Amino acid sequence: MTISLPRRSAEQVLDRASARRFVAGHIAGSADAFDRRGDLPESLFEAMAEAGLWAPFLSADQGGAGVSYATLGSIHEEVGRGCSSVRSLLTVHTMVSFAISRWGSQEQRQRWLPELASGRVQAAICVSEYEAGSDTGRIGTTARRTDRGWVLDGTKTWITAGRRAGLFLVFARTGSTIAAFLVPRDTSGVEITPIDGILGTRASLLATVGLRDAELGPEALLGPENFAAGMLLAGTLDMGRFSVAAGSVGIVQACLDACAAYTTGRMVGDSRLRDLQLIRAKMADMVTDVTAGRLLYEHAGRLKDSGNAETIMATWIAKYFASTAAARHAAEAVQIHGAHGCGPEYPVARYFRDAKIMEIIEGSSEIQRLTIAEAAYRRSEP
Ligand SMILES: Cc1cc2nc3c(=O)[nH]c(=O)nc-3n(C[C@H](O)[C@H](O)[C@H](O)COP(=O)(O)OP(=O)(O)OC[C@H]3O[C@@H](n4cnc5c(N)ncnc54)[C@H](O)[C@@H]3O)c2cc1C
């Protein structure tokens, strides 16, 4: 789905401060309503396009603003602080934009990057299938080479932005390996089925994407055919993990904000909740983890900016730390709010549901721990 040309007369989101202003003006006050409706208004997509929020890390000649990855993280943190559903859309859009800018041909870059940078087209990434989540080696969607290009067959599911995206980056099996394909939404054989009732990030426009004899030209293949299973998939998921790490820090910050306000107003006996030591202990743990999580993703972002391959492990660690911290502190935030925290009156129930999702997507906590431990053993080998 496309939107009209952005005017770009609005303030551009180029750093944490401008992102915070954008979120305050367009997202924070409506995030609970987005969550309840399981949808986002058209006006928000237009505002995001006008603010240059979709892919500011792309270079100016690609339509972006050349924002560094460390800064991009802080922008995604601020958006995640306001609404994890909106940040999820930015995450998958960032992953696809990054993959095309990094591995696309000249023609693919010219065709797609200005569209993605401007927000005229939104992107989604299709890796998961009912039978293939963490284990991408089980991907069953096939890509068959023909005289005219490729034919894709299979079903991708839990696709963030799937209800709306104009471009899908689809990972499919070509014989013994897995390759990546750029699939426009209007390709014949693409079938979109919305998914409702998901636990968290309810407004992230999830869908199942069916590919039924979907015919594509040769230009659909992104990167060399035997390449995706390695660098392209790993690099693209790394970018998603980075965004989720930052967004998870945003959730912890949001928990802290909500708890500071609530405990200041709520009385038990003659005391404000904020004056109780057990409450202060929880607040201190939130402050400590939000600070640590921020330092971890900023470190990973700086490594990306300097082209240091260590960023991959730094990003795993940042995402593992931040997503588990978000789940822990969102549970405590509900606890601190008591029954008020269980209803729609306060945002902490939404944080609680959204934070759980962060422990599952872009590499579950179990996969993160296995990967981090494996690297530790490799490093300790003589
Ligand atoms: C809200 C939401 C949005 C999503 N958006 C997208 C999207 O945009 N695009 C996309 O492609 N996918 C998306 N997904 C899917 C997501 O990437 C997968 O859910 C994730 O990769 C985990 O796969 P799975 O759910 O199949 O779980 P499985 O891989 O089946 O794992 C089930 C459980 O077993 C554990 N486990 C798996 N392997 C091991 C192991 N070796 N050792 C120990 N434990 C293990 C896992 O950690 C998990 O706890 C989304 C999911 C959700 C919930």
C-alpha cells in the first residue's frame, strides 16, 4: 500500500530529541487506542513520512538523512517508549531498507530505496513459517527458476506490517540453499490474511503472507543465489535485533515513567507508594537496567558505524539484556500498579504484553543465550 508524496515540511526526526517530540505529538497519547483497535491511523503514516522517520539511516543520495546507527538506535528507543507496535513497523522497514542498500544491485537500489526512505512504500520481512521459526534451516517456501525469472510457493506467517506493506523481502529455498527475493505486494499469487488477537504489539499489522505460484522477474533476487543463508539473512536479522534492543530499552523507560508518576500519587496507609523501600528497590533496578541497556545498544551502534564485525555479538548481547529486562520490569510495573495495572486505565498492561513479544522475536532469549555462550567458548579456545 502506498501513500501520497511526503511534504517534508514538518520537523525532521534526526536524533533523540526530535524523535521524542514526534512521539509526544503523534504517538504517545494514542498508543493505548492503537493497541485496543489493533490498527494505526493513516494520518500517522503520513506524519511519519513527513518527518523522514522511515529510514533516516540511508544516505542522502538514497533519500535518507545519513543518520548514524547509534543515533538510529536512540530514535527507535524513543518510538518504542511510546508504542512498540509502531517501533515494530520501523524495525522491519529498517531491515529491508538496510538489506537493499547493502546487497542490492544498482537497479534494485534505484527502484526501492527512495520509495522506502520517503515512506511511500512500507516494507515487511518474511522469514518465519508455521514449521520454521528459530530454525531457518527448515524454511519450506520454494523458489523455482524459470525462463522468465522465479516462481515462489509457500506460506509465511506472523509477518509484521504484512497487512499494509508494499514490498516483502521473502526468504525461500532454491534447492539446497536459501535465497532472498523482493516481492511487490501486487505480484499475482500474493495473498494477505490478517492475524488478529496476538498477545502484544497488537497494532503492528500482522499478517500471513501466502505465495501461490507467485511469478517474479530475474530482478527479484537480492544478492547472489547462494548467499542469503549466510551473510544476507544474518546481517538483516542483526539490524532487526538492534532495533528491538533499543525498543526494549524504550519499554523499560516507559515503565519507569509510569511507575514514577503512579507511586507519587498513590497512598497506602500514611505513605506515598514512592516512599516505601521495596518500591524504591524496584525503581532502582529499573534505572540501573535502562542505563545499562542503553549503553549496550549504543555500543553496538557505534561498532556498526565504524564497520566493526564485533557489532554482531554486541547486538546479540544488547538484545538479550534489553528484552529480558523489559519483560522483567514490565511485570514489576504491573505489580506496582496493582489492580489499576491490570486494566486499560494505565499503559503498563500494554508494556507487559509487548515486552513478552520482545523475548520471542529476532532471536528468542534461548537462542540468544546459546549464541552468546557459543561465542564465549570460541573466544576461550587457544
Ligand atoms: C508479534 C510477532 C511479530 C513477528 N514478526 C515477524 C516478522 O515480521 N517476520 C518474520 O519472519 N517472523 C516474525 N515473527 C516470528 C518470530 O520471528 C518467531 O516467532 C521466532 O523466530 C521464534 O520462532 P517460533 O515462534 O517458531 O518458535 P520456535 O522456533 O518453534 O521455538 C519455540 C520455543 O523453543 C525455543 N527453542 C527453539 N530452538 C531452541 C534450541 N535450539 N534450544 C533451546 N530452545 C530452543 C525457543 O526459544 C522458543 O522458546 C513474529 C512473531 C511475533 C510473535
